[in-house]
Amino acid sequence: MRKPIFKCITIFMLSLAVVSCKNKAEEAVTTDAVVATEAQDNSIKYMANPTNTLIEWTGHKPTGQHIGTIFLESGEFTVNEGKIESGTFKINMATLKEYDGNAKLEGHLKSADFFDVATYPDATFEVTGFEEVDSKMMLSGNLTLKEIKNNVTFPVTLSEKDDIFTITSEMFTIDRSKWNVKYGSKSFFDNLGDKFINDDIELKIVVNAKKS
């Protein structure tokens, strides 16, 4: 059974998903991959707790949407003067779930049509930068899916209490076509009519980590 904090996070994420139906999140700035940042000697190291870390996804199509979760396998990052300095996160793609428990959909998403989990069991996010832009803290990193690596930048908030450091992203989107996820995509196929699936996947991330 998940800890109470996970239950609270799940309820919070579900409420955000309702809002996202009305106001679609902005796409993360996406560029070619860049060199990852490195930790300095005076930085503080944190280890992510996969049990209390959550990635929520929302996929859209003309007839509706699906909402679900993916969990980390592991993660660590460093903080220097209150800012994220470096870090690497491994995402366990086999944990991909849909909130309604649609086993057929989950199996399809894990198949070669989408994320091909048998061949690519993990995705990774590697920190490449952190800066304040227009009063928002922007986290950048190389996101690798299906061995394709792109750099994405999205807004986050940071908090710390009792040696627990929390990274919470705003809702943002990534364009799956940039990672060669083709099924039902108008970026790859013509004449799909209303059978297409949107390229944009909305994501919301909450990472809880303990000082190492």
C-alpha cells in the first residue's frame, strides 16, 4: 500500500487534470540535447524516493482523453544555493498505468506502437540547466525516450522541509513525435480523419527526495 503522501499527491494530480481539460498546458521548450551539468564540491546531494514521486500524464484524442501515471525507478540530484545544479532520473516505463485501470490501453501504450517497453524499459532525464526566467524557475534536461534524446525546459517550484526536498513542475506538454512515437500521429500519417491521437502529452511531476 502506498504511503498517505502518495494518496494526497494522487488526489492533487487528479484535480489538476480536470483543470487541464479546460486550459491546455504550454509545450516545453524542446531543442537538441546538450551537455549535462556537473555537481560542485560544495553542493548538497538528494536521493529521490520512488514511492513518493509521481509523474502524471494526460493523452488527448478527438473523442476524449486518458490520464495515468508513471513512476521513477531511481533519481538523484544536487542543490547549490537553493538551485538545482545537476541530477539524473531513471523512469520505469513498465509502471505506466491508466487511472481507470484499462488493461487493454496500458498494454497498447507499452507495445511497439507507442513506447515499446520490452525494448526500452527505461526513460531518463538528465539535468542540463536551471535558471529564473520572468519570475519562474525553469528546469532543463535531456529527456531520453526510445533512445532518442531531446532537451526540454519547463517551470518548477522548489521547497524543503525536514531534509525533504520537493520539486514540483507546472503542467506542461511534450510532443511525442519528437521521440518517434508514431501511432495515430498526424505528423507521420495522412488521412487519419478523426482517428488521430494528439502529439502533445501533458505531464505533471512531483519529486520528493531526502538529503543524502
